[in-house]
Amino acid sequence: MDPIRNETPGMQYRRFGTTGQRLSAITLGGMRYVDGWKQPHNQVPPAMAEQCARLVQLALDAGINHIETAQGYGRSEHCYGQVLSELRIPRARYHLMTKGAPATAEDAKRTVEAQLKALRLDHIDLYAWHGINNAELADRALAKGGPVEELHRLRDQGVIGAVGFSTHGRLETVVRAIQSDLFSFVNLHYYYFYQRLRGAVDLAAAKDMGVFIISPNDKGGQLFSPSPLLRDLCAPLTPIQFNARWLLASPHVHTLSFGMTEPDHVAEMRGIFPAPCPADRSLLELINRMDARVAADPVSTWEGWECQDDPSGINIPEVLRFRRMWKCYDLEGFGRYRYNMLEAKGHWFPGHYASDELVERVDTARVPAGIDLKALLREAHRALYVPKKSPTI
């Protein structure tokens, strides 16, 4: 097993599956820095570089040893390349993960070469094929002689330390990629308010894969902007701290991103530790308190997964999840934020709105007795949908 890089009291570290790398339980991501998505990607503005440098130093001082970025994160790779070089951070102090979605073996070689140049590195510790989100993308990534096989060759050449994948996909897609046995780790969505991928986490553990949780604070409920009800339910922890402890109570979860962009975020992160594994009495009391809130709207216990391929095209499980978070936890703002991304994000977030026209096409044959699915969908649409403004002429 590799030694712990940047080991610091107050931080916890976990072995990242068969990679052997011992990562901090919290990861410094690279998706949310100021002006990070603007073109040209290879030109890093001073404000972005200054923000990144400040967070890198604070994160390292707090014991974080894992930095995560992606070619698809705009200027992020170029920013980290510049900042880590200018700060003269020793390479032995951190692990770096990046991601890409090359379509072919040749594309994989070109993509990694470009990323190494952007990052100003000669080695990437962890490389993930970015976005195995559906069967078509799985076919592309896993193809014989395809991009993932080429990533394995680059690993054997010492250019990459380990090969994994990231996913926004449904359970069946994630399980298929895990069962391919081509990957040493997986980056996926799993948190208190979205537990559907528990089976994928358990399967990854059975195969001794590293498990990295994506966006637990944002897509996990915009926990940085909690409702007063959620804040009270999680006290004395913040909702962010509760969700992180809930995740880290599982030995199968190794690290999670945190979306840190301000010094206050690092201070809140420190309050997670020590994170008990398994959950101790105080954490179990909070979990029970949170679980009990579903009694405020008992029909919310049905999550609608039987209807995920409904002929209407509505993303029924997600619409019902947003409705449950609104009804049981007063998280209407989060539901509105995510609901209005439907029909705009393609395979990253598929499905249609629950418009009246599409609701009429819903097949209710698999819906349990006592649940009026069409009424629930209409209720969610009325509460969460924000009509798009017509362009002015």
C-alpha cells in the first residue's frame, strides 16, 4: 500500500481500492472556480488563478491530498497546471485525478497528451473515462480496441496510475461498467437524498474498486442553501456535514468532492471530522430524524423506479425525488433548480418535464394501488417548472 501523501492530523484517509492510493476523505474539485467555463480555455484569468491558489493552499494545509479536474471543466486543467507549478507544490504531496471522454484509441492518446500539457505534468495518478451515462456511451468506452483499452496501455507505460470511470447514469449502466472489470475506481452520484446507486457502491466494494462521490453538496440537495427545516433536522451539524458523515459511515465510500471555492468552505469541511465508521449513536439519531420526515408525505416512500422507462419520456423517478424533497424537507428551491435542467442536459440529465400533454401518456400499470402518479407529476410540475422567457425581437 502506498504511503499517505500530505498526512495531516484532523483529516481521515482511506485506501482507494486496488489503486493502492490512500486518499483524503475529502477531495478538492476543480469545476467551480470563477470564470472557469469561459473561452479560451488555455488562458487563465488572474481572478481564477488567485482563487484556485488560495483554495489549493488551504486544502493542503487541512490535509487534503486529492485534487480532481477534467478536460470537460473548461479552464480547470490549465488553471491547476499553472497554480500547482507556480506554488511549487511537491508532486509527492498530492494525487491528481482528471477525466476525458475519448471516442477511439487514437483519440485517447491525443487527449491524454493534451491534458498532460495543460496540467504541466508527466504523470496522472488517476484517469477516468468521463460520463458512461447510458448504453451507447458504455458501448463506445468499452469497445474492443477502443479508448479504455488504450488507457490501459498508457497505464502500463506509466503515464496513468489507474483507470476508472465517472457516471451520471442509472443503476443498470453503472453495474455494466463495473462488471466489465476494466476499471479500478468509479466516480458516481450517491448521497442521502439519492440512494438509488447503493447497489453499485456495494458491487464496487465487492470488486475492491475505489469509490468517489460526485457533487454531494450541490446535486445532493444544494446543501449550502438549506431550508430552515433541514438546518434544524441536521443540527448540531450543518446539512453538508451531516451528508458527508452519512456517506463516510460506509467503509465502501472512500472520498467525496466538496465544491470548495471560499475559505469558509474549508472551515466547514473540518467540522466533518472525526467521521465515525460505522455510524455512532449521535449520527444514527440524526439519520432517524431525517428518515422520519417522509411521514409528512407518505406517498413519497414510492420512488417510481419501475417507471423509469415510461413511454411519456418523463424522468419519473427524478420528478418524484424533487417532489419528495420539497414536500418532506422544504427543499423547493433545489427541486426548481434541478427540474428546470430537464430537456437541456442530454445524457447528463435525461428526461422531459411533466407537462399535461406528456402526463396523459404515462403508463400507470406498474404503479402501486393508492398512488395517483399523474396527480403527483402534475403537482410537481406546477410547483417547480419555470416557464422559459420568449426571446425579444
